[in-house]
Amino acid sequence: MSVAVVFLLFALCLVIAIPISISLGIVAILPGAFDPSFTASGSYVIRSMLGGIDSFPLLAVPMFVLAGIVMAHGQISKKLFDVFAYFLGRRRAGIPCAVIVTCLFYGAISGSAPATVAAVGSMTIPFLMELGYDKKFSTAIVAVAGGLGVIIPPSIPFIMFAMASGESVGDLFMAGIVPGLLIALLLMVYAVGHCRIYGEDKDKINAKVDELHQKGFGKVFREGFFALLSPVIILGCIYTGVASPTEAAVISVFYALIISLFVYRTLKFRDIWKIFRESLHTYAPILFILAASTAFSRVLTLMQVPQTVSSWILGSFSSRIVLMLVINIFLLLVGMVMDTTPAILILTPILLPIVTAVGMNPVHFAVMMVVNLAIGFVTPPVGVNLFVASSLTDVPVMEIARKAMPMILMFLIALILITFIPQISLCLLGG
């Protein structure tokens, strides 16, 4: 069976709404089913699926998912928001900027874009609307800023890239810090411009900010201290060598439970079983996609797809700049129609040899790839963040997408800078 037929069948499965994990499993088995001499028999595919999820680094994913859900139920996002609103609230676009910074910090806890949108948006969108901000703008800014959850460490897509490439998870996490801050800064620049044009209800905003200031800095900071400390503990354990990323993920779960149950007391013991069930429902589909993606990527390797694609692209594009632009456009299109996990696991073995052949650092490429796919979280038709945000406000997905376009443009500006200035990603690694 030819590679073109395999991808055509895969596209057909997606078009007729077969779940992506099942679609990947089908196309992974078909080459061996039609050609008995092909190495990837049915049993080989099953072994690849089981072997793909038998990974110590992969254990970090369900732990970060669980920690994010615990902190969502523990109202950690509200504690973070109050701290940032205290300092930024009186400035132009201060409250939207506080929302963006809250998404940045919450992303450093959950490692997931949809989780960031759900946790931060459920609290901040009604607050923004109460202060007079447009409903569509409020929804769009949370949906887009939620994409920071997969760029700022710890990031689940970076863990997936490490699985597919063999790169260090710690190096990938470190490389995501400056790009995440850059994107957050550009989004805040847009928020300031938007509020300059459309105005703000300063009376309502000042009244709410005054309530925070009446509490006093000491009380607001004390209430938010343990929430602010969470990413410091998680990343500090990794970068000081105290714990591996997987062990740090487990620490994050216990930390989230302790501060939610005993410090903030926003969680009851009776809630824990419900949280475990929600975490299982969130992670189980990821696990099936991961297993099927691993098997499919191994089948593609046996069919020599990476070598064929690499030879064709390197032979067709002699300019490094053109090559980078072509890969970016391709990844943007993939992000629009495919979830992050299968996209990374399938495309990394294909694209990594191409970019390394032109002298690109694999860690730099990882950041470029994840930023591309993060944009896919807010672009139809898949745009998971759009659907999560829409479920919170009942604003139609396409209306959120239209309102988000200027913010997506900021993401694209950051992507161009990240692509052609490697130091943005590698500066903390000494690159």
C-alpha cells in the first residue's frame, strides 16, 4: 500500500468523524493487512501501541492533568488573578492584562491549554463582563491567552516532543520560558491598544480594584502566595536536579491537594473522588491517541516516509528561509485540523531530520513546532480552546474566532521572531 493511499484513508476517516485514535489505529494496521510481507503486522502494531505508552517520562502527563484539575477545583486561578489585578488593575487594560498573566502562571501549573481556558475563563470572563468589557472580547482573550499553557513550562506537548525525539524534557521546558513571556507581552500590547480604541468603564474598574486595595497588599499577597509558589516549586525541582519532570509532576499533585485542602480550604475530601474521575476522563482519550500515534509513526518509519519527505523538501527548497516558512505554514495547517499529541508524534520523526539537516537546533524546532500547534488551539475547525471558551459563555465558536484574529496575529508575529531568532528559545540554555 502506498503512502499516499494511507494518508488519503486517514483523511477520509477524519472527514467521516471517526475518532482520531481509531483512525490512527486503522491506518497503522492497513499496510500490513494488505501486504503480508510488510514488517508491521497486526501484532507489531499492538506491541508498538503498548510499548509507546510504557514510558517513565510519559507518566508526567496524567500527573500534570490531575494537578491542573485539582487547582481548578481549588480556585487557584482566582488567587492568582487577585494578585495580578491588585498591581495592574488601575492601568489602561490592566484587568485584561491581569487575565493574560493569570493564564501564563496557570499554564505553568497545568501544562494544558484547554485546562487553562476552563480554569481561568470560568472565573475571569464573568468578571470582565461585569466591569463592562465586551463579551466576545472577554471570551476571545481568555481563549487565545490559554494557548500559553502549552508553551510556558511545564508543557504536555514538550513532553510528547521529548518522547518522539529523545531530547531532554528539562531543556525543552527551559526553552519555552522566554517565548511564552514574549507572546504574553505581545498579547498585552494588543489589549492596551484595544482598550485605547474602545475605552473602558474606569468607574466600575476602580471600584473593584479598590476592594482589593482595601484588603491591603499583605492580605492579597498572603492569599496568593501559595498559588504563586506552585510553578516555582515545580520548575525549581526540575532545574535544580532535585526531581525529574515526572517526579516534579507527582510533587505538583500533592502540593495542589495540600494547599487546596488545608491552606485555602477550597476543596473538601469528598471532592477528591470526583476530581480523580474527571482526570481519568480527561487523560484516557489522550492515552488512546498517544498509543495509536506511536504505532502509526513507527509504521511510517518502516515505510521510509521521513526519508522520502526529507529528500523531497531538501531537494525542492534550497533557501533555509523559504524552507522554514514552508514548514511553518504546513504546521499551521496541521494545527487547524489535528490535535497536538498526534501531530507531534507523527510529524516530529518526519520534520526533525529536515530541520537538523539545515542546521536548526532540535530544541529550537520544538519551540517553533509547539507555538505553531498552539495557534491551532484557537483556529477552526478543531480549535479546542474556542470550544471550551464557547461552552463557558455560549458565544458561537466562529464569532470568538473572528474576535481573536488580531490576537492570533500577535501569535504569528511571535512565531516569526521565534523561527528566525534562535536565541529567543535557546538563550536560557546558553545557545
